[in-house]
Amino acid sequence: MRERVMLLTVSGACSFLGSFAAWRMVPTGAHAADPVNVPVLPNGPARPVYPDGMDRRFELVARQVMPAVVAVEAVRPPSQGRGKPVEESGSGVLVRLPEASGIFALTNNHVIAGAPAEQITLSLSDNRVLRPSRVWTDPESDIAVLRLDETNLPTASLGESDNARVGQWVLAFGSPFGLNQTVTHGILSARERGQVSLGSTIRIKDFLQTDAAINPGSSGGPLVDLEGNVIGINTAIASTSGNNTGVSFSIPINRIKRVSRELLRTGSVSRGYLGLQVANTFDPATARNLGLDKHEGALVEMVYPDTPAAIAGIRPGDVVLKLDNRPVKNENHCINLIADLLPGQRVKVEFWRNRQAFVVEAPVGDWSQGQARLKTGQ
């Protein structure tokens, strides 16, 4: 059975109460983080003990971060004024952003998409309920930033996701199935995961992967290291059932910092554009047949006319190997690298054609302008 990658909101008016009445609690198998021994305490239940006092570390980080974790509810008006409003629920985290004053909530765009600020509520651990005064969204990266006017709010510290290490311990916070203030633990399983399908609007994919238990309703909650720093925002799971299978994806916090900075400064995110479309799959056999000795790069499937790529002479069938001397790992990495370019700059493109490498220089266009041109046929 093929796994699906699913976004993690909970929809419907009965999401928090009635729809969970039919749950059954079932035992689960062993986890990589199972305790090494379970002593029985004289006056209480057995308590797991982890190596080097790790259980105490989990407890301290949870105590530090939980006050800044919020449950997010959003009501989206009916489409074209017909039908009933759609309720969505997810999670979020309160933070202070670099180069910005005040307190903001970070969450996923798909949690609050289409809902006006007055129809979005944030529930804190102390039972306070807040509404954002302003909302910024970037559907292409699935990031949403909400401004809060209150000042006496707990916040979580932002970490450096570029320094996150595969194998390190992480904690995931959120409101799975409407169960607010839930924390789970696991390890960072991989970095730079991008070859997952998340619908037509989410184009920028560069995820941290974790095996920490994340379920519907967890979208927008923080992924935290053992220093209590937010290194990601939980976004999706790979699942055949819709529930956690140990393969979950989080947006790295460094990408969120960059997107948030531009949203707050200009209201939108400017992204580079070359006017080429890369193939969804580029397998090792194809790379070998083209004469490449490594399975790297992105196979060009289409080049749109009168675009920077067309002007530079790039053709369908070429394999993009490097952009400004940065090796292209795969098709999604190519999309991300192009998107991170500044419109108006020039970029060196190294590509493979007829068993040879070529280098050309191309002007970088603006993604939004390029898409507008394609839609109008100009």
C-alpha cells in the first residue's frame, strides 16, 4: 500500500469532543527510545529511567516550552457564500522574531488559510484565549505568522535548524486530536526531505524528518531540541491510515525566519524564477544512461518560451547539476535553490547535455511575475 503524506489539521465542528468518542486505546510496539529499565517505586507506579538522566531533561524542556504552545482554531467562511463555515484546528507556538518587535504566533498556513483574523483563536496553557491583530501567510512554504498585541505572554526560543543533527533527540508539542498541551519525543531522522507531495499550493519543501509521534491536530506545533529551542514547525506525516507511523515532517526554523522577515517587511515573499520545469522523478538508471556517474541533479522536463532559462539556452532533457557552484541534489532541491535566488541577479547554471557539462549565465526573473505571464499567455 502506498503511503500518503498528510497535513495535520483537524476539521469539523465536532473535532474536539464528539468525534473522538469512538477511539480505542491500543498498545503499541517498542520504540527506539524505550527505557533501559523500569524500576518500581515504593509509593507509586513504575517510572522509566533513561540513560544519563534523559527523562529529567525531557521534563525540564517540556516545562520550559509548554507555556508558549497554543491550540489554534480557525473558521473559514463558506466557499462562494454557500454551505457552512469550515472549522479547522491545529497548533502553534509563541515567539519573538529577529528584527521585529512584539510577540508572534507561528503556525502552518493550511491551519488558518482563508480565515479572517477575527475568526482565529489561540488557546494558551493558562486557559487565556487570544485573537491575532494581523495575519501574514505564505502558501508556497505553508508558513503563517500571526501578530499578537498582548505583551505579557510566554515565548519559546528560536534555534538554528542548520545545526540540527541527524540522530539528536527532539520533542514535538501540539494538540493532536484536540488534546492540547501534548508532548512526544523521538529523534531527528533525516534532514532536507523534499520529495513529498503536499498538494498544489505548497511548492517549497525542505523538511526535517522525525519519528516523534505527530498526529492530526499537531500542524503548527514546535519541534524542539533538548536545549528548549524551536528548530522546526510540525507540518505533515507519511501515513496510510491518517495517524502517526513514525515518519513526520517539520519546516526548519531557519526557513521560517527568512520567510517571516520578508512577510513582515513587504507583506509577501519574493522568489527567483528561471522558467523551467523539472521532472518529478529522475532515477539512477536514467542518470547512468545519460552518462552521469552520480545520481544527482534535476532533469529538465520543459522550458517555457521567452523565459530566463530559454534565453540562456537550456533545453528539455538537460540535467541541472549546479546553481552558482552549489551542487543540485535532486529536483526539489533545484526548485528551492532557484526560489531562494533574488530576482534581478544573474546565476551560473551548470548542466549536463550529450555526456558533457556546460555552464551558462542566466538572469533571474520574479516567480510571481512569471506565473502571471503564464496564466495570461503573454
